[in-house]
Amino acid sequence: MTSFGDLLGPPPTLLPGDDEAESDLLNGIDPANVAAAHPSASIAWAYLAEASLDGALDGAEPDIARVIAAYAYARTGYHRGLDQLRRNGWKGFGPVPWSHEENRGFLRCVGALARAAQAVGEEDEYLRCLDLLNDSDPRAITELGLD
């Protein structure tokens, strides 16, 4: 696990975010339209994934179509976030702090992917997502309700 206090470890990666996409979402623009206009904005994909998961896991059996849609949205946002992290110096490990608002789109996508993977019985993917969140910032797991 990466420690934020490890002076020899990599510095935290702080994403720049997408002000226009974030503003559109805060102003109630449909997240699908925001994702179409700003496909690299993980936050738009996180909104879509979380909306698909809302209610999909409430019954005795999950609404599998909604779970699969959430999985796809979350996977897209996750990969777009990985691209941004790499462009901003991340080498595949090291802190991605939850406290930095612009990192939350990526972290929320990882959390939604974990929930969707667990819902379809993909335990290995679920555990990989939890490990990534824990390595990025242990606080993210709590903030996302995955603890």
C-alpha cells in the first residue's frame, strides 16, 4: 500500500479535471450528453454508472441489464481516468487522493466498477478495484461506501 507520508514514495497525482463537464453536471445537464461532449471526463461516466446502479441492486435479484450498463460506463470512465493519470505523471502506483476533487471522477468509476463486478459475481475484478482504491487513497473506500 502506498503511504501518503512516505517521503521516498511517488508524490500524489492530482488530475486537472474538466471544468466544463463538471459545470454542466452541476447545472443538471444529462450526464449522457456530458459524456458525449466530454468523453475523457471520468466524472460524467461516474454519474452514468452510479445512476445505472441506483436501484439495480435493491431487489432479491439485481437488475442485470442496469448492472451491465453500469459496468460498461464505469469501465469507460476508469480507462479514461487511467489515461489522464498517466499523462499527469502516474506510473501505475502511488497516491491519487480523494481529497483532490478532480480525482473523484476516476475514483468513483473504480468504486462503481467494483460494485457492478461484485453484482455479477466477478470477485477477482471486485477485489482488484478495492486494491486500487486502497492503494490510491484508503479514504476512497469509505467515502464510496465500500467498507
